[in-house]
Amino acid sequence: MTVLIALITFSALGAVICTKARAAGPAVFFGVVAVALFAATPLGAELPGAVNAMFEAFDEAASQDGAQ
């Protein structure tokens, strides 16, 4: 697990460095790798459900007519 945390950290750091250097392609690549590695962790396994719940809450709030 420690190695995975190090890989996520280095991927996120690589994305920041590429962004500062205005290299968009490698920054996106490092960002995608960091998210993919994070999704492989136990905490990241809950990420799809959390994103889905957030979008459902937004959809429910947007579909209400304002009357409570």
C-alpha cells in the first residue's frame, strides 16, 4: 500500500510540474494515472458511488420547482 501511495504522490507531482511547464499532454497523462491509481485503493473504490450520489443530488435539486 505504501508503494501505491508513493506512485499516486509522484503522479500528482508530475502533473503539477507539467502544468507549471505548460505541457498539457503530459499533465493530463499524469493526472489520469494518479486518478487510476487512487481508484485502485480501498478509499478510491468508493469514488464512483460518491460521484454518482453527488450528481443525483444535483439532479434532484435542479428538478425541484422551488416549492418546499
